[in-house]
Amino acid sequence: MQAEDDMPDPSNFAAVEGLAKVVAIEGAVAWLEPEQTTSCGGCASSLACGASAFGNRLHARRFPLDNVHELKVGDRIVIGVQESTLVTASMTAYAIPLVTMLGGGIIAHLAGFGDGVAILASVAGLAAGLFLARLRAKKLNAQGQLTPIYLRHAPSPAQSESCELN
Amino acid sequence: MQEIILVIVGAALVNNVVLARFLGLCSFMGVTTKIDTAVGMGMATTFVITVSSMGNWALEHYLLVPYELEYLRTFTFILVIAAAVQFTEMSVRKISPPLFQMLGIYLPLITTNCAVLGVALLIVEGHQGFLIGTVFSFASSIGFSLALALLAGLRERLALCDVPRLFMGPPVGFVTASLLALAFMGFSGMASN
């Protein structure tokens, strides 16, 4: 569990922030669901737009957070990850599989094989890349680099909506 | 090898998918308020464009052309793109749930990004082979990510500037994007694709 002293000072913590709602408490762990913060679902076309339907699958994005701030079910909080973490995460999830996938295709092509073998080599490279990405993600997770951090409580929806309207 | 380098330069800089072909403008303006979100979106789009272009090339050459089903091309490509986005979402979730929490928000938006379909159709139009087509799609998406990151960096600086109230937000963003497009015109003539 992360001690309170280890928490970064929110005033100088350069973070990518997001809103989340506490949906369950299990012992010392609070389960959070991210809130939809983009315009998706909020614009005039939300009923006809498929993007809002995709974005509303919040249950699938539920994640745990150590409950050192005595959070209660229904609380809305602001969480954050360090700015550099997002770039590291993108590199891990996308760059590694891409490089191995392209490498597989290029090597097969340079070896003189046809397009069919190059496609198979690319798929094999992609599978290897996803495996490597999983290993790296495990390592980063063990170091706590991918864990979101509690920053502060967010105002209730009624308050924030009235602010937006003004 | 020289052909591959020319394809990369041509797709990423000369015929930049956003600033020269004007595809994917929705996410270009939508996620470029912060450089980190722009990089996240750019990387996700790069992955999806490359994977879906490979899938589309294989379907085009092993299914649509041999069975004379070219009239189903757009429909098929859209299905492949949706499947590629779903595959990416599933694989990121499998790789690491915290990664999915951070990067998952960008993925559904890519399904409706016309740059993904545009690149796949450009590969078919150019009668490119598998390797050149894949390199073209990768370079196009790197160009897309580059444009996103450049505009995000400029908009982060603009947020600190004293912009007239009428131009604050998206208007000055559009002005900046058009100046960026003009700057990219300087690459024209370096390589063609």
C-alpha cells in the first residue's frame, strides 16, 4: 500500500488528470470507474453517434486504487498519472509490437520470400511484440509506474454542471 | 532500400496525411490541447493504421480481387478497421489493465478516423505490394502523429499567450494548423508518392 508520505504534492505534480467515481470498496482497495470527460455523449448527436456507445463501457475500465484517503462509494475524485507515464505506456503498448511486426515483414521480404510469407512473418512478429510488451508492462507495473495517484476530491456533479452552464 | 526511404519521406512529410491530404482532422483538432494526449492518440492511431492496412491489403489481394468483389471494398475495409480497433483494445487490456485504463480512451475514436480508411484506399489506388504498402501506412501514420505532436506543442504555448478573446481556443488552433500546413508545403518536390 502506498503511504500518505509518498504521495506527490498536487501543486507541483505535472499530471494527466482524470475524473473517476468510487463504485465499490473492498477492504483497503477502492474500485473506481473513469468518468466520460470528452464531448462524446454530451453533444447534440450523442443518440446517433456510435463513439458514445463505445465510450460508455465504463465497467470494462474499472480499476483499483489503494484507499488511503478513506474514500466512500459515490465519491468523485481527481486522479492523475505523471505526464511521462503516458508516453512510456504508449511506447510499451504500441511501439514494441509495431517494430517487431514491421521487422518480421521486412526480414521475410529481404530474405526473398513472397508476400504470403511476409504476411505470416509480420503476424508472428506482432505476436512476439505483444508478448514482449506484456513483459515490459509487468515490470513497469511492479515498479508502480502505471498506477494512477489520488490528487483531490472533485466537486459533486450538480456543482460542476452549474459551473459548466455558467 | 532507396525505394523504402523515398516512400517513408513521401508519406510522412511531403504528402502528410493531415496537412497535405486533410484526412483525420477531427482528432487533429480534438486531442491536440496537450502534447501527452496527442502522443497517446498518435501512437494508438499508428498501430491501428498499420495493422488494419496489412489486413486490408491481404483481403484485397486474396479475397476481393480474385472473386471480383471490389465493389465491397469500402464496406470490407471499414469492418477490418473496426476489428483492428477491437483487437488493439483487447490486446492492450491483456497486456496490462493499467495501460488500458490510460490508453483505452483513445481507441474508440480511431474507428471513426477517416485517415485510417484513407490510407488503406491509397494503398489500393497506388497498386503497392505488401511491404511497400505496409511501410507506406506506417510512414503515413508517423506523419499523422508528427502533425498531432507539433500542433499540440504549439497550442500548449498558445494557451500562455495573450490571444484576442474572439480567437481564443479552436479559432487560433485552426489558424495555427493552416500555418503548419503551409510550412509542410516546403517539403513538396522532395519525394512523391
